[in-house]
Amino acid sequence: MRNFFFCKMKIILVAGARPNFMKIAPLVRAMKRRNSKFKIILVHTGQHYDDRMSKIFFKDLGIPEPDVYLGVGSGTHSHQTGKIMMKFEKVLLKEKPDLVMVVGDVNSTLAAALSAVKLHIPLAHVEAGLRSYDRRMPEEINRVVVDVLSDYLFTPSPDANENLKKEGIPEEKIFLVGDVMVDTLLQFKVKSLKLRVLTRLNLRKKEYALLTLHRPSNVDNQENFLKVLRALKEISRRIPIVFPAHPRTRKNIKKFKLMGRGFTQIRADKNILSHSEVKPKNPRDPSLRAQGDINPVNLRSSASKNIYLLEPLGYLEFLKLMMESKFVMTDSGGIQEETTVLNIPCLTLRDTTERPITIKEGTNILVGNDTKKIIKEAKKILDGQGKKAGKSVSRLWDGKAADRIVSVIKDIC
Ligand code: UD1
């Protein structure tokens, strides 16, 4: 039996994919501040494994090396989820934690949650209650299942509480704590602003747009991908677009032969850079070559002046590019929130969002992959009519969400 006064909780904190890392960073810090209370075991599933998808975030955010690395790698949804479960179960049996904490909505989140509850280990979900109500998104399925399984549901915004209540989750399990991603953003804003990434890319403040694109619905489907690319071509006539591309997107650019089609149409040309070779000189210099699985010859034969295709960036560099941009186009979840906090206009290249607060109170607009709509909204921003964030959105987005979570779980044992 536990002695209340000497109780030290053993918590397994799980992360696996890029959007998890900025969420665990403040949790690790908040728990480490109460070292006498918590023993944390950090488990990295290895869902993301490239240095630029994983290691760079640990370094940028000062997250300690994982205690356990499962090394599952890529695969179909079932394959990846199953593999994580099999490996994670062994960790649980060995460590017998008091609590498993998962964050976000990726396959690692789902797999770890399932393994924990099957062994009757209490489960906490950070970023609970978000719903896009689009079950074609794998993340939506992950969210719904993890929330139904969780004992402690930490929500980022009031709409998430409403969603959970509608689904019959008992109120005593739900804790409105704010957004851990904002904790990280506020902590690293100043450090990130000091980086010289704009100089390196020969960009000027507020004179470029930033793009991320990796959702299967946009990049696994050639027709949808082309619809977005047509809009980008048009927008890039007025403003350079900086595009750090996810590995999934790069693969599909190659698979659909978009170098010769889509990207040629958007006039990609010699402005395409590889992050690893970016130097403090004019990126229009034709001597610069694209690298990786992008064919430099095809790129250079195209006509565009305004698409900068980069390797995936680390947290700090990406934050800097986001802060200094004129606007952001994205199909990511977290970036919708980050742009709202930073008061940067955001066009979300999706039909739905699990973060409606960023539309209601923030800078976000849903444009889907509708070519005309993307162009129309981008032009509005370029003409000075970008959306501004309201003040109320930030009430609990104050950099203290992780502390609130730790205050709740410290009383568990
Ligand atoms: C996953 C998440 C998604 C999140 C995204 C952020 C799920 C269901 N999806 O999608 O919610 O927005 O991460 O990046 O969990 N790959 C590499 N190197 C890596 C990782 C992946 O090359 O380090 C390639 C592999 O070919 C892999 C593909 O990217 O098959 C997709 O990776 P996967 O983790 O399956 O899904 P994401 O699209 O990254």
C-alpha cells in the first residue's frame, strides 16, 4: 500500500511523431520541477524517425533523451498501431507505471492508450476533446477512441469540454487547462526571433507566405494536390511562398511526377532550395541545387520564381518563419493555433477543423482545396484585409497549461 507522504508517482509519457514533441516539452519540464513527486519515463515510439522529424525537436526544445525508444517506423495504420502496442506493452509490464500520459492524436497516441487501458493502467490524455467531426481523418478516430478510454482528459479550450460532454464523458474526468503547445511557443518565441533564417533565405519580414502541406486528403490524392498547386501558382505571382515539405509530401511530388506538372505550373524554378545547403546569399543563384528525393534538373527547368521548397525545419526555425510571415497556408492542426496566438493570418487548406476557436476568435479561415477560394482569401490578406485575433482566445493560452496538468495529477496517488 502506498504511503501518501512518500508517494512518488511513476509516469510514462509517450511521444512518437513531430506534433507530439512540442506538447511533451512543457510537461517534462513541469514534472521535473517537482522531481520529488514524479518519476518520469519518456517513451519515444519511433513513429517519426528522421532527424528533421524528431531529433531536431528534442534539441531545439531541450527535451531529455527518451528513456525507451521503440523504433517502430512507418507502416499502414494497423501495422504501425499494432507494432507500437506490442512493444509498448512490454514496457508497461516491466515498469508498472501509476499513470500513462499521451498527447495529441497521432497513431502513437492511440496505440499507447490502448495498451495502457488493457492493462488497467490509468490513462491521461493531453489535448482531449478536439473534434473535426470528419471520420475520414485518421486523427479524428484516434481522438475519439483515446478520449473514451481516458481517466483524465485535459482540454485546451471550452469547445473541447462541450464535445466531451456531448459524448457522455463524465464531467469529473475533464479538466480545462489550456494549450500545452502555447506553453512551448511562448517559452521559445524570443529565442527563435534571434535566428537569422530570413537572412539565410534572402527573405524580408512580411514579404513572404509560409506553407505546410502533408494531410493524406491533400497530398495522397493527385487531383486534390493539383488543385492546391494551381492556387499556389497564382499566389506566388504576388508573394514568395516558403514551403518546408513533409516526407509524405515529397514522396507524392515524386510519385505524381509533379515536378514536371504541378510544380512546373507553379513556376518552381531555381528558387528551390535545400535547407542543408542554404547559404547567406541570393537564393535565386542558379548554382544552388535541390537535394534529397527531389530531382534538381526538373525543378530547375520550371519557370516559377516564387516557391521555396525546403527540407522539414526544426521548431525554432519554423517558429521564426511563422512569426515574420505575411500569412500562413497550412493543413496542420497545431499551426492553426500557433498563428492565432501570433496574430498571423492563416488559411487552412482543409474543409473542417478540430480547432474551431481559431476561426471564431482567431486568425484562421477554412479554404479547403478550393483553388478559387484559396486565391481569393490570399488576395484579401495581401490587400491588407487579413483576419485579426480577438483577445479572449488567449485566456488559458498563457504558457501555464502544463503546470495546471501537473497540479491535477500530483494528487492522484
Ligand atoms: C503523422 C500523423 C499526423 C501528423 C503528422 C505530422 C497519424 C495518423 N498521423 O502523419 O496527424 O499531422 O504525423 O508530421 O499519426 N516518413 C519519413 N520520415 C519520418 C516519418 C515519416 O520519411 O521520420 C514518411 C514515411 O514514408 C511515412 C510517411 O512519411 O510512411 C508518413 O508518416 P506517418 O507517421 O505514417 O504519417 P504522417 O503523414 O507523418
